[in-house]
Amino acid sequence: MKTTKFFVLGALLSITLVGCGQKDSEPKTATNTEVKEFSENKLNLEKKIVTKGKAGSEEVTLSFAATSDVHGRIYPYEYGIDSEDASAGFAKTYTIVKALREKNPNLILMDVGDTVQDNSVELFNNLETHPMVEAMNTMNYDAWILGNHEFNFEKDFLLRNIKNFKGSVISTNIENEDDGSKFVLPYQIFEIEGVKVALVGGIPPHIPMWEASAPEHFKGLTFEDPMISVKETLEEIDGKYDVLVGAFHLGRKDEYGKTGVFDLAAAYPQFDLIFAGHEHARYVTDIEGTTVLEPGAYGWGVSNGEIKVLKKDGKWIVKDIVAKNIETKDIDAAPEILEQFKNVHDTSREDANKVVGKVNAKFIQNPDYITGDDKVTTMPTSQIEDNAIIELINEVQTYYAKSDVSAAAVFNFDSNLNAGDFKKKDVAFIYKYTNTLMGVNMTGENLLKYMEWSMAYYNETKPGDVTISFNPKVRGYNYDMFDGVNYKVDISKRAGERIVDATIKGEAIDPKKSYKVAINNYRFGTLMHLGLATPEDKYYDSYETLQDAGRIRDLIVKYVSENLKGELNPKIDNNWSIVGFDENVPGKDKIIEKIKTGEIKIPMSEDGRTLNVQSVNINTL
């Protein structure tokens, strides 16, 4: 906690940055008329200060609130499973925000990105203002920090919604390629009861990799390492603020070795408070004197920070900082939000419940490998052995990409199909993202390297291991399972040396031969980053051919309707298996029974997103 920072009061009123608009009812004003318009596929951003409250008090409490990674949730509802979610949605977070505003009307409210994607919200992408942006406007958000998923769609979609957002859109490390100007505001300065607060935002720099198959999504933009951009921005605003707040759509550590939010906190101790996102984590912590917190995902909570400042000898002294996450689980949804967006909710549910086929038998009999339950709490069967869900996805990808090999990941540990109607919500449940399909020519050498990269998901087994476990540094969505190739995964070996007996059509993979491989667009970006594919290797792109109908979820519906005549039956060819694991450890049965009863817990990742990150070992119990 910081208690002794000093800042010069009231320096420089000229050329500071500003938000893009506000409602007449909002308790804030701006020094100039603001403009946010298109100009040759760019935004014209006017710089100005946003003012809240009147100066005069010698002691001020600054209040901040942040949501992050709400991912298309207005109602507390998950349309992929057609079920309520008590810990989700803007309608829930807004109840908390209203209470915070009642306590402090000059609250600064921000969203830290990944807002307009997921949960069927792409159904509304053609509206002039996306419902998520409209909701933020209704709730009087002061700032929107862009997240990587904001770039999942056409650039015009993003530009239109940036223009229509009535607060400040912020990211310091996105620049226009032609002239080096900022794409959106790198920072925003607020004057709160006479105290100048600078808010700096940023985004992961990996958009060109993640959106490599659709460069039009970020056409004309470059993304810099936030460590560099933040340094430049802080130099620019030096002397123009009294309190410094960060809002970064960054995990604690970057997944590709670049800058994480903890790195920024350590490198720039002048930040008084930092709000984070991207990782879907829930924490409040101190990094070398700077408080950093993240509010989870989907509307699980609202991050709240209060900074008390005292004016002394013409300077503002930061006397106290208090930060917490306020959970939404037991909070009532705001009725005005439910009423305003009822049509969005009803349309989403109606779309989710469209019947597109029939499932004749359960696809994965025991989703939890140990307990057998449908809800996975120990080890997911879908990532321990070949299964009918992955078979279906790879079958669809192979058909449309006309490939030799297909690779796909399970995005949801609980993914399954039960006997009965096959509805659109079931497709969203087994295939969470709006990815498109790519066909890529790969040499056998690069295909094997790709397979080895994927198999780093497993931890190397040790003598006495009773369970197989996953590398906590690798997300489940980065573990691909392959069809069209028979192979074994030897987890007794270190990562990079695990693929055994890999054959295609009965013949060993030829390192020099070219194979056609079906993958999603996200993985194409990964392969380019790994140096295993180039744009020239692409031979098929479902989006180029079919536009929005080329998303893999839509291709699954199309394939079931046209090729399977609406009838879905589980199929497994058992083309891969795990080896190098001792199935006969003495005492194993007793340990497994204790795991079933909950007496022994299998560890999960620190952020709670990955189950089963450490093997239960009989020698270390």
C-alpha cells in the first residue's frame, strides 16, 4: 500500500487526452467539444480533459471500478448451455456500480476489454451499435480498454463501435502503420474534484499472430510491446497528473514471454493502482508497492479501488489505497438493464434452441475420467483419450478443407453431446469460439514439430504417478488432437520428444513430403509464430469462401444437416493413445477412491482455469 507519493498540483491544462463523448446526464464535463469520426479508415481523436465534480476540498477520495472479459454477457445467462449463470453479466455488475456511485458520484468506471465477443453476441454484429457497447453507454462507462477479442471481427465493426462508445477508448500500444499515430487514445486524463488522474491502457501485442488468417481485422495497425509504449506515454504525461492508474488487458505473465501486467507494475512504480484483464483471474495483490487486481471473467465481479489523497503545500499526497473485488453471485440483476436488453436475451435463446439434428447416443460416456460425472472436477476424459467430440470436429474440418490431417482442441473440459435434439447451443458448447477453418500445406517435418509442440500439454510422468496431468503453462485450447495420423504420446519423455510411431495411411510420416492439414484460424497464427507455416502455405480459407457461414460452428451444422442427414452417432477410431505411464502403481486403486470421494484433491492452476496441473504421486502424498 502506498502512502507517501507526492505530485505537483495542477500542472498543464493544455493538450491532454479525452474521451470520445458523454451523455448529458453524466456527472462529467469536458473542456472542448469532442470528435470521434472516421477518416480514411482511421479515427479522429480529439484531446481533452474530462472533469467530474468541483474542486475545493483539501481531501478527496477517488473511486474506480472495473469489469473485464465480460465476453458478450449482459444477462446472467450462458446461451451455449441455455442456463442461468449467477456470476455473470453486465446486469449484475451494474447493481454493484450503482451502489459504488451512490457512495461516490464521481466514480470512474472502466471495462478492461474482451467485451463484444462470445456467448452468441455476434448475432448482433450488424447493428449500428453493438448491444455490449450500448450497455456500457447506458451504464455510463468512462473508459473502454480494448482487448484482443475486439479484433475477432471486421475492422469496420470495431471502428463503428469505438465511434459509438460514449466514453474514452484507450490502448497505448496500438498505432496506425502509415504515420505512427495512435489508433485510439493512449491515455485519458480526468480531473476529479480538482485532482488530475491519468488512466493509461494497453493490450497484448499478439493480435497479428492471433488474427493472422484475417489480416483485414487489423489492417493498417501495428502493436508494440506495452513495456515500450507505456514508457513513452509516461514520459509524455509527466507532470500532467496527480494520480496514475493503469488498466491493461494483460495477464500477470505474458503467454509468449512478452510483457505481463506484473512486469509493468514492477517497471513503473509511479502507478498507484492497476486494473488487469485477459487472464480471467481473480486476485488483489501488491507488486513492489503497486496494487494490482483483476475481476475474473464474464461479470464474476467488479474490481473496486479507492485512493485517498490529501492536499498539502500545493501537492497531493496519496494517503491510502484500498482495493477489493466485489462478487456478483449473490447480487440481484439491475432490472433496467434486463428490460432494455430483453430482446437481445430472447433472440439469443431462440437462436440457441434451434434444432439442427438429432443425437442418437451420448458421445463421451464418462466426461470425468475418474468420477465418471458429466461435470469434470478431476481429469477430463476428452484430453486423456481419443473421443467422439474431437472425432466429429476433425471429421468436419477434414471434409471441408479436403485435408490429409486435421487438428482440433477441446475448448471446454465438459464438452459432450447427450442423446436427444441437437441444437445450435450444443454446437456452441462443444465449439466455443467463432473460429474459421484453414487448410495449410505442411512438410512432414513441420507437422511432427507441430505435434510435438501440442504434446507439451502433458507433464512428464514420474515414478509413482497415479494420474496423468497437464502443464499449467499451457492452456487447454492450445492442446490439439490429430486425426488422419496414427500416433502415440510417450509422456515418460520430455516435451519435444514424445511423438512415437506416427503414420499416415499406414506409412511413416515423410519429413520431406507435403501434407494438407486442417486447422482453425487461431492455430494458423500460432504456426506462423512458431515458424511452421507461412501465408503462402495456406490453400483453403473458409471465411474467404463462405464469409460468416465459414465459421467452424456453422460448418458443423452444415455437415450434420447435409452429410449426416441430421443424424449424429458417436464414432471413435482410437488413432492415438498415451504411453509411458505406469497403469499398475501399487496402491493406485485406494488413491483413486480417495480422489473420487474428495479426500484427495487434484491441484488446479493458480488462476483456476486449468484443472489437473499436478499428478497425484503415491510417493509424495
